[in-house]
Amino acid sequence: MATYVIAGFLALCVVLASRSYIKKKGSCGDCHCSCPIKEEMEHSSDAHR
């Protein structure tokens, strides 16, 4: 029974890690190009400091 619990926990971790990796892959901020959205994000983060 403990084997199934551990296997289920590991499977859940793999699924969550995969979702996190896929979600971040296309997010703004992963390249060094300039765009209006990225400039706005940088401007708003500077204003909050």
C-alpha cells in the first residue's frame, strides 16, 4: 500500500512540474527582445520599489 502512495505522490509531482515548465515556456520575460508589454512591466516594477 505504501508503494502506491509513494508512486501516486511522485506522479503528482511530475504532473505539477510539467505544467509549471510548460506554462513558463511562453511567458513574457524569457527573451531579451523589447516589446511594449515588457517595457510596461519593467516600468511598473520600478515604480513599486
